[in-house]
Amino acid sequence: MRLRRKGNRRLRWCSLALAAGLAMAPLVGNQAARAVPAPRRIGVWLTNSPSPLYYSRERLEQAVAELAATGFNTLYPNVWSRGTTFHRSRWAPIEPALERSGARHDPICSLTEAAHRRGLKVIPWFEYGLMEPADAAVVRDNPEWVLQKRDGSSVMQMHSKPMVWLNPAHPGVQQRLLGLIGEIVQRCKVDGIQLDDHFAWPVELGYDPFTRALHRQETGREPPDNHTDRAWMTWRRHKLTALLRQLRATLRSNGLGSAYVSLSPGPFRFAYNVWLQDWEIWALGHLIDELVVQNYAYSVKGFERDLQQPALVKASGWGIPVEIGILAGFGGRTTAMANLNEKVRLAAERGHGVIYFYWEGLWGLHAGPEGEALRRSRFSQLHQGLQLLDLPQ
């Protein structure tokens, strides 16, 4: 469906906002009309931490009902975190807290069933990607799978915890990741999967024996000592791309379910130079179906500046949905509704859908001083305005 923006866009947004009962600032700018999905993506990430959501079927049912009533159309539940899954898997251990809870349901399947009954899509989010806790059993049992720095160390501090990265070029790692993703797609009949900035090859890594030997075999040379050497970065980036291509082909050929792949990276320059994620090539090469660029700038000014990054501006012409990840609330940071309205407005005027991080920051544990009732009402109004933008004119 094509957005039609005729006449004064400032007046256009105001009239739609008033029709939805909103009091938000008008749209500005002169971006050209572009094709967007129908309906526009309005989504939220859901996680177990810090949240009791996953441990009760009744709580999941209530959450989905509230989200549907408030205008959400897509849910991104976390299914892979801290080296554990939220279902019994042949590839990885179940999350300890879920096991201790005595829950008799599969949170992702239960969430999907509840969402599909209400017309919502579910795209499980593999948050930790290729990252594992340094003390995980898979790391102890398969040390040859672990990427290393030039000094032979492998541990990186991520989220204040010691983590390591599994090698995307290693066949054992590839088989495990493909199996981990394939089983949840098949079991729960979800609408796709999402990878994020942890589906990566950190630029400092790649000096482990396996990678050195593979690089020698393919190039006849040792990896350079400078981990930012452009040819060395390109070689490793191609290996990460090859794993994504393998995932895509596996989902399509094995009939496991939806082959839809969403990617939620950080800003392009950072993703490209630090994580070796070339999400421009991935999009143009039809390796991903959706791009959700994280923009967690707290101020509106910083948020608007990040919307203007060149790769994101270009992405609007790549023929895939482009959404913006927006911080609703997490920990001690809760974004006020007036601030959220402004950020959604800025994203919407550029044709983007929005995905909020995270569920408890909407009107749950991190609703802040505005409280549950006010925030639920305001989100409902805000999303009515977005839905009106997608109506044929």
C-alpha cells in the first residue's frame, strides 16, 4: 500500500491525530511517498528479564489481549538469551528460572497461539545470537568453536558479564544455530525469526586456531596483526554473511515454516566496523525481509539525528519494511509519553513502523510516574493515528 501525502503534511498529520484523539506535534518534512507494508508494523519486544511474563500462561494471555486492544500487530518475544532457551531444546539448555517455575507450557508457543487468535504476528527474537556466557557448557565442551583475540584470550565483557563468541565459520556452530532456530519455527508455527546486533563477528576476534587455518587455506596468508585491516575485515564479514545465507536457504528448503528473517542491528557504521554486520548488503541481497534499526537515543534531538544516518535514509528505497526500535522503558529509564509521541511522529513521517523496547516499559514494571492507565490510553490513541496514516486516501 502506498502512502499518499497530498497538500500540507503538517495539516495532514494534525487532522489524523485529532481524529484519533491525539494531542501531538504535526509532521514536518518533504520525504517522497513510498510503498510500505499494510498495515504498518507496530510491535514490541517481550523478554523474561526483568519480567515475570513467561512463567504463567494466564499472564501471557492477558498481555497479548492488552497489546491487541492497544493497536499492536506484531510481537517479538525473546527465545534465546544467556545461552538458554525458553522451551525444551535438543540444542541448548532451558532457562533455569523457567524450569524452576514449574511452568507446564511453552512460552513461545503459548504466546503465538494467543497472538494468532487475535490477528497478531509473532517473530521470535534470538537475542544472544552467536554470543554465549563464558562458563556455558557448550563453551567448555567445544573450545575449538570459540573465537579468540590476537593474544589468545576470548572473553569479552557484555552486559557486565563475561561472554565469548562462537565462530560463524565453524560447521559445528552453524549446525547448532540452524537447529536452534529451525526447531522453534517448526514447533510454534511463528511468522518468522529475528536476529539482532549479537548475530555478529566482533572485529577484535578471529585469531583462534580454526580461523587462522581456514584463512591460510583460502588466502595463503596468515591473518594480519591489525584486526581492522580492511581485507581481513572483509574476509570475516563474508563468513558471517555466508551463515546468514545458509540460514535463509535452510528455512526455505526444509519446509520448517516461515522463512521470514528480520534483523535488528545498531547504526550502520557501528554495525559494519565493530560487529562486521553488513546489513546494507544483506538487505540488497535479499537475505533479510525486514530491517528494525535500533534508535535508543533518549532525547528527541538525538533520536532525530540518528534517523538521518545515510544508510537508514537509503534503506527506505530497498524494497523491504524499515522499522525503528524505540526505547519505551527499561530499568530506571522510562520514556514519557510526550517524548514517545514525538519520536513516533518523526519515524512515521519517514514511512517507518515502530518497535518498542520493551513490554514492561509500555505500562508494566517500568511505566514510571505516568502509571499504567494513562500510558495504555495514550498508546492506544497513538497507534490509532498510525493506523489512519495507512488508510487509502
